[in-house]
Amino acid sequence: MTGVKRVPLGGSEASVPNVVLGLMRIADASDDEVRALVRAARDAGIDFFDHADIYGPGLHACERRFAEALRLTPAERAGITIQSKAGIVKDGPYYDFSYDHLVRSVEGSLEALQTDYLDILLLHRPDPLVEPDEVARAFDHLEQSGKVRAFGVSNHTPRQLDLLRASVRQPIVANQLQLSIVHAPIIAQGVAANRSGLAQAITEDGGGIVDYCRVNDITIQAWSPVQSGADAGVFLGSETYPELNAVIDRLAAQYDVPPIAIATAWITRHPAGMQVVLGTTTPERVTAAAQGSDLALTRPEWYELFRAAGHRVP
Ligand SMILES: NC(=O)c1ccc[n+]([C@@H]2O[C@H](COP(=O)([O-])OP(=O)(O)OC[C@H]3O[C@@H](n4cnc5c(N)ncnc54)[C@H](OP(=O)(O)O)[C@@H]3O)[C@@H](O)[C@H]2O)c1
């Protein structure tokens, strides 16, 4: 295949793949398994890798596993985008956007990843005790010291973004949000807007985050693209979702792609230019999911999947 489609990153000149590889689940993978997973991604045109300080047991475990397995040369390192996250303290848990925590976390990530810089740092989950000026000071230090090249957030509402952006000097290039056909509150709420008696109309995201990101050139990164949300597990092939899987299987046959490509395509079809963050540790599933990168579902097909997942189109 020629490789996944590329989309702009935020309002920047950079173009990034619209399907990327998340490495939250590689803690127990062997060197060979990590290499095979990354090779499948690279073969599909995916050169963008999503990490976080907290992935795996302890701190920086998946970042370390990635670096130790790959042993990237400087040229190989320069050829990929490494994104990581900070701001969650697992022992608690609680959230910490203080200067000291953010800087210490990035330094730990750089050490574990065996690199001098992160291409992108995301603030992992909103901290209600955030001091936006302190985040700004941390971002300035991280940028000026060359440790981080671009900044974004994850799981943030429009108002939380407004608050940060009033202090932070750098553009916020991305907001990583949970999104799959089944877990789609950020889309479904808008579809039900202004209708009474529909639980779907209740905002779970502060309201309008997708439109906010589009207006402000913030790339949405969809995490858990094949999960049904909370702890309900993977919806693909699940007997909990017979109607949805029937539609997915029919469209997969029609487009001659594996079913997981339809799950990808439902997200990449959205005109916001979103990135799908895959979490599979199975190389074949990376290859299969990437086939949905540039599959332009029609409006009727996109809405049929949405309805079959249980969302209302009032
Ligand atoms: N920002 C945040 O708050 C946040 C939160 C969670 C995750 N993330 C990021 O998002 C990435 C993706 O999250 P995720 O792992 O929950 O996403 P996912 O791609 O929806 O789920 C992948 C998981 O589903 C399993 N799976 C079972 N059947 C599958 C099938 N038919 N097709 C594909 N996968 C199947 C995979 O198993 P196998 O590995 O055995 O294939 C893997 O454990 C993470 O790696 C991380 O980078 C971000």
C-alpha cells in the first residue's frame, strides 16, 4: 500500500499521518514483538508514536521498552514523531500541572526514550488546580531548552483550553480525546443538540469540543478507536453489538477491507482531519486498521454506522 493519508498538525506546516500507533500496551512485549509492531506501522506509512510517562508498570516503562527494543540511530530518531504526555500521578491518583512535575516528567521521558527531545508533549488530563501561568513557564522552559518542540493537551474541554491558551505562548496543536463509533459523546451530543428528553444531548465534554478544535486549528487525536468505552471492551466482533457489526461487516466486504478498517474510516471520514490512535499490539491489526485511513465513507454509510452503534439521529 502507498501509506496512510497525512493531515496538518494543528495550524502548523507539519503533516502527520491520520492513523498513528499508541504504545500504552507494550510493557510486556519482547524486543522482537516491539520491532514487528513498529515495522508494520512504518510499512503502512505511520511514523508517529504516542506515549505517556505513566504507560506500563511504574513510570516510563513503555517508553523505555520502545527505546530499548528499537535502539534508534540518530537518523532513525529524526525520521519519526514521538509524542508523550505528562500530568497524571498514578499513585493517588491525582493530576499535577505544576512546573516541577511537568519538567521532571519530560526529563524522565527523554531518559527512557533515549532521545534529546519530544516532538510533542500533551497535558494528559485536566488538573483542576492548574495555574495557567505556571504551565506557560514550564512550556517556555521546555521549548527554550530544546526538550519539547510542540505542545498539546488531552481530554480537555473548550473552556479548559481557553484558560490555558490565555497564558501559554505556544500554539496548542492537538487535543487527544476518547472517540470510537460506539463511544462518541463528542460527536453524538452535537447531533442531539436542542432536543429534549435525549440523554445524548447532555454534554460530557463541556460542549462543542470538536467544533472548538476545528475553529482553533487543534488536531483531534482519537484514542481507543475500537473500544466501546468504560470497561465494556472491544466492539468489533462483540455479540453486544450485533447490529453495528452487521453494518461494519457489510461495508468491509463492499470496500474489500478488514472490519477494523471501517472503525478507522468512521473517524478519518470526519472533515476535522483527526488522527486515529491505535492501541493494538498485533502487527496484522495495524496493517488492517491503516486500510481505513483514506476510505471515504458516504454520508449515508457514516450515519448508518452511527445509528447502528445506538446513537440517535433525532
Ligand atoms: N489520552 C488518553 O487519556 C488516553 C487513554 C487511553 C489510551 N490512549 C492512547 O490511545 C492508544 C489506543 O488506546 P487503546 O489501546 O485503548 O485502543 P484500541 O485500539 O481501541 O484498543 C486496542 C486493544 O484492543 C484489543 N483488541 C481486541 N480485539 C481487537 C480487534 N479486533 N481489533 C483491534 N484491537 C483489538 C487489542 O489487543 P491486541 O493488542 O492483542 O491486538 C488492544 O488490547 C493507547 O495506546 C494510548 O497511546 C490515550
